[in-house]
Amino acid sequence: MEIKRHIETLIPEIIALRRDFHQHPELGFQEFRTRDQVKHFLTSIGIPIKDMAKTGVVGLLEGDEPGRTILLRADMDALPVTEDTGLAWQSEKKGVMHACGHDGHTAMLLGAAKVLSRLRSRIRGRIKFVFQPNEEDAGAWLMIQEGVMENPTVDAAFGCHLWSQIDTGTIDIRPGPVMAASHYFSLTIKGKGGHAGFAHESIDPIFVSSAVIQAVQAVQSREINALDPAVVMFTSAHAGSNSHTIVPDQMTLKGSLRVLYERGEQDIRNRFKRIVDHTCHAHRADYDLTFKVGNHLLSNDDIFTSLVKSAALEVLADPNRVTGSVRTMAGEDFSEYISQVPGAFAFIGIRNPANGIVYPHHHPKFDIDETMLPKGTELYVRTALAYLAKA
Ligand SMILES: [Zn+2]
Ligand SMILES: [Zn+2]
């Protein structure tokens, strides 16, 4: 009960922090104000801090006894969305909004740092509080490049997301793949320009592109096991001028390949490339194809997941409220941390139709049920304590 008592006293502070971050959102790698608030808060509770990855902050809490090191992560970036919630703490910055809930993540983890700093005397080991910039565009990668997993070496990692697709009052955690790997492709189909009246003298890249867009759907529908989730998606297509008579000489296509199963990432790329290659050559066209990793697969460790599940049961005290259903084809760069060490990622329900909180992430009316913020704080605290106690 001691932990619940500590959290109880912090509820107004956690909510105030969230509203402050919400009112002052900042885009990825521009989280200057947020970073300064985080640094000020951590310093005020005696946690030493380090700058990392442009606008990131890492705090390190040393327990009174030696032990393992767990990394707890929150992301801090907002989105280029114009808020339309009408809340009293609505964004002050036109065109920038915390429409994904990262304001809540930062507030929850600061609350957890405060509770854990009070419990220092019973902590065996260390807790690394990672306030990460630019989650929406793979900021975790830069944190790792700059050594967030070292000094001291991290043994396990935990993160969570306030989640609009599940009801308030629930926490969702399951083992295995939960968020998709996404690989972004850019494909330029190179034909030969000419006059629309002499099709035979040109190589029409628009015609070839249409064949490619159709043909590569076979990757998902005919080549990958239907029980392994995969998506081949085009999101951009550009060619030609404004003319009705000129055949352009090239067309550019963009999109993403997504998989939600182990060992699928290279495989889907290879299959996509093979079909692009043959289809282009069948029509005498050439092509340039490049890939960029958006996110790797986020797959939860079995043992660590059961530890988080036990922690969630203590937080909610109702087994029916701890679920294991969320899997999504969206990506999350927390995968970078747990591709190196065991760990898990949980979802905290914030959907509340009774209060009109029903909009999806990245929507101008996105909002969260704030009553779950202290639950998220408690989940960070209990997961860290449980992991370190097990050494
Ligand atoms: Zn997002
Ligand atoms: Zn997010």
C-alpha cells in the first residue's frame, strides 16, 4: 500500500505536468522547453541528469544496494497537427499538438522518478529514466548511437503508450510481436518520355507503375502465410506535368512494407524487390529502389511480459482489466531498446466515450482520460521494483 499512498499524493502534480506539456507542444528534436522542464524536475528530486540525442535527457537513480539496471522510457515529441479539442489547456502553438499522448508519457515517468527516488533505500540496482525526443521519426536510434544502453549497461527496458483503442481502466500487455516493423520504400520507375499519340515510341512509366502497384500485392496475398500479418502500402505517386499529351519519362512511388511476425523484415523486402524488378523489365522500364527502416518489429520478451502483467494486476486490482489483445500494424521506436535487451511495451487504455474521448491518435480532437496517468506512473514504478528485486 505504501506505493499507492505515494502515488496518491502526486496525482495533482502529474496531471498539472501533463497539462503544461500539452499546452506547450514541441516537434521532434525541438523539445527544448520540455527538456528544460524535465531537467529541472529531475534535478529538484536529486536525480543526476545527462543530455543526449539533441533534446533528450537521461536521469540515473542509484539504489542504496548494488544490482541490475533497468531503463524506463518516455517519449516527449508532439505532432504537426492543429488542435481542435477546445480544452482549457489546448495547445498554444498553432499547427503543433500533443496528439499521440507523449505529454502524458513524460508526466507519468516524471511521477515515477519522484516515487522511486523516495524509495531509494529499498532499491537494489539502478533505474535509468530515458526522456526520448522524436519518437515519431525513430529518435530512439540516436539515443542508442549516443550510448544510452551503456554507463551503466542496461539489463532490461520498459515502456508504455496511452492507447486510444482500448477503454480507460485497462492495461494491455502480451508476449511476442505487438507493433509492426515498417520499412519505407522509394521507387522511381524510369521509362522513356514522348507523345501520347505515339505510345509505341515511348516507355510509359505511369502504365508500368500501375502494373507494379497491382503485382506487388501478391507478396501479401500469395507469398506470405495469411496467418502472418503483412501490409504492402503505397502512399505517394507522382509523375508528369499538367499536360494531356506528354508521356513523362519517370514516375516516383512511395509507401511502406509492414510485418508483425519474427524474421519477416528482410523477407518482405526481397519479395517486393523481385516483383518490382521483373515487372519493370517485362515492360522495358528501369527503376531505382531504396529502403529506409522506419521501425523494427517490437516484440515483447516472455519473462519480462509476465513480470509487467503481475505489476499491472497490482495496479488495477482487477484481473478482468488486465488484457492481452493489442497488436497493431503501426510502428514504435521502443523496439530499438528491446532488440538489444529483454523488455516489454504495454498499452494503457484512455478511451472514455462517456467523456467524449473517442478520437484516434494523431487526430485534432485526440484526448486522454487523465485518470489513467497515475496508473501509468504506478506501472512504471512497480515494473522497475519487481525487476530489480528479482536479481
Ligand atoms: Zn504517434
Ligand atoms: Zn505515440
